[in-house]
Amino acid sequence: MDSRSRMSDSQFAFHLALHRRLHQDRRRQREREAKRAEEQAAQESLENQQLLASVRAQVTSLDDGPIALVVIPSGATGTSTLPADRIDSYARHLTKVIGEAFDGTAPADGPVEAHRKPAERLQRAEQRFADNAALRDLSDQLCGMCRGGCCGWGADDAYVTSSTIRRYRLANPDMSADDVLAAYLAVLSPEVIEHSCINHTSTGCALPREMRSDTCNGYYCESLMAFQTEHLSRTERLSVVAIQRAKANWLGTGPGDINPIVDVAVIDAHGKRTIPRE
């Protein structure tokens, strides 16, 4: 419509018809994609329920109590040697945020929302687990199956901010800025997961929990958030059947993308064990 004044009546009629057709084509394409996504979700749900029934038949101990079905994504597994340029980039970032934490130049890490949201998410997570340690343990074991699919965006800053450093400094008041920098660099692994956070290794995060950001400590994927919400008030022993699919939620999937089951595990009073698939 902005072009109306610059066109003749016939030009504008053609212009309007063209954009109307393009709009209709895009709408039909979105409708087709939504339908395919709905059909794929229904197919995966059916597969999940069939597999749950199969696992229940194999593992007789599951009849002893309630069972939760959790479908989790997958993280990357390919590793490579950590290059020097990534270490240099990380060191520069750390030097910056450590300086801010020690001299107080960035008390809010920029906009309030930039630091408040991760901190509030972490606080909510801690509140969920305050009276339900078993739920935390189950969540951590399920996270371990995924192997860090949510770590991909950590890049060379690992979400470490001046807020992270201030929290770490409060727990270690005798450490100087150089000491803190050395502590963070000392835990880097020579082998890391490709195209992921600099601290993401094949055995988990190189940083101990007290050195990680609020973003990392408080984040759970949608599957685990739903699981925690559903079972937050449950006090009796809970058995979990975890179905892991190949795709990582954080990379996105499109309609028709293949998302096969790659692992199945049971977590119950007997521990965590992988279930062979027929």
C-alpha cells in the first residue's frame, strides 16, 4: 500500500494481485507445515506410548509404583581439540567481567533483564527442589542423558557475567582478580564438544556448579520443566522411563525432519539403566 502513490492504477492492480498471491502461497505453506508437524507429533506420541508399554513388559519392577514418561532431546557428541584462539577469546571475556566484578563498574550487567531473568529462573529451580531432593536427582540424571544439548549457545563466554564472578568472589573472598582468572582457565579441557560452549566436554561441564552462570545452573528444557511441574508435590517413589530422540530442541526441527529414538532408559529404585530395544 505504501507504493500506491507511485504507481498507475494498472501497475498497482498488478502489484496488489502479486502480493496477494504471495501472501496466500505463504499461508498455504504454513498450513501444510503445521499439518505435517501435527502428524509427526502424533506419530512420535504413538511410538512413545508403544515403547512405554514394551518397557513395562520387560521391566517388572516398574509395576511397583507410579511411572513418568519423559521424552528428552540430544546434545552434540563430536569432540575436537580446543584451539588457542578460543582460549584467548574466553580469557579476554573473563578479564572484562572479572574487572567489572572487582571494580563495580557493571553492577547490573547492563540492562536489568540481562541478569535478573537467569537469577530468577535459578531461584525458582532451587525452590522447586527445596523439599524434593529426589526430583533434583532425577532431573540431573535426565540432563546427563541429553549430554548438554542446551550448551550450544555458550560459545566463548559460557554465559559467565560479572554477576557470576561476584557470586564466586563472595564464596572466595581471599582470591584476587588474577586468581579468579587463573581458576576459570585452569578447568578448561583440552578436548571439547564441537560447535558448543567452551566448557562443554564429553563428560559434562568443565566448570564446577559454583563457577557456572545462573543461566546454566537454572536452565531446564521444556521436557524437564513439564516433568518437574507435574511431579513437584509427589512424595512417593517415582520410576521414570526416559525416551531420548535424536534432535536437539535448541537447533529446531522442521516438519518432516527425521527424529528417531536413540536411547531408552529406566530410572527407579534400582538405579539408572539402558533398556535394549528390539
